[in-house]
Amino acid sequence: MSSSVSSTGGEVVLSEEENFLKKHVAFFDRNKDGIIYPSETFEGLRAIGCGYLVSTFASLFINIGFSSRSRPGKGFSWSLPIDVKNVHLARHGSDSGAYDHQGRFVPSKFEEIFANYAKTHPDALTNEELKQLLNAKKEPNDRIGALSAYFEWKLLQHLCQDKNGLLQKDTVRGVYDGTLFEQMEKQNDSKKHS
């Protein structure tokens, strides 16, 4: 499976065989210019239902962590831009492995999450099962990657667990394929307008 990304006037255009990691982060490219600044990360987090404090902290944490790594050969920039087309270079350790090194979705690794850790319900993770997943994926001496993975999963759980406290498989899949954020934004917009 191949994926290609072209740029039209700075805008990232994903091919038919979209790179899921790029699609996942493209939601936060609010002006669609191929670069994500902390203000856009903040705006995207607010759009999916995060509070001001979490959005402020997370936008700085994310952009500080991913900016330099997504811009190979370029020096540090105080504006902390993340280059969407190179976001696969900014993958952190201690992750689930559901994205490969090119940012493509790996269905077998995604299925392993639920096969190995969803013991109470085959298509959902409990809080305890999520802890087990995070501990199992934690790489030695990888504090930043482990912290990033913990933050991402716990934020997802906080925002998306169902009324029984379960994190459903379809929800997690929506994060990986990039569709969940748009759905969450639409739901939050409709709540604001009702």
C-alpha cells in the first residue's frame, strides 16, 4: 500500500490511499496550510471538547514535542510549527504500533490492542485494561514517549468513554483513521447551538 501527499499552495492534499497519521493530525491544521501552530492545536483541542487549561498545556506539549522532529534539517523555531507532511518523523516511543514508521495504519497492531487487553468486553477497554496496555507498551528509558502515550490515551478516555466508562473499539479506530475528531467537533457545535 502506498500513500502520497501533494501540496497545493501549501495545503496538504491526501491521496485516495490516505496516510492515517497525516489525516489524524490534519484535523489540527485549522487553516489547511500544511503547518500546525500551537494556536491551531489549541483551537482543535477546544473544538473536540477539551477545556482551556488542558488545551493550553496540551498544545504546548504537543508542538514542543513534534515541531523540530517534523522539520528535519531546519533549526528550532519559537513558533513551534509542526509540518503535517513529515509528522511520521515525530512519532513517539511507547506507542501502540498501530502506525508504522511512515504513518500508515497497521490493522493487525490495532486488532492486537483489543485481542490482548480487552478481556472484560471484546470491543472495549476498561480503565484497568487501558492501564495494562500503557504499562505493556512502555519502553525502557522512554519517559517522554510513555508520558505522551499516557496523556493521549487518558485524554481520549476522558472525552470519549461511554456511560459505562468503556472506551469502545470503534472510537479508538476513529482516532487512528482521523474521523473521530471531525465527529466530535460537529457534536460539540450542535450542543453549543441547541
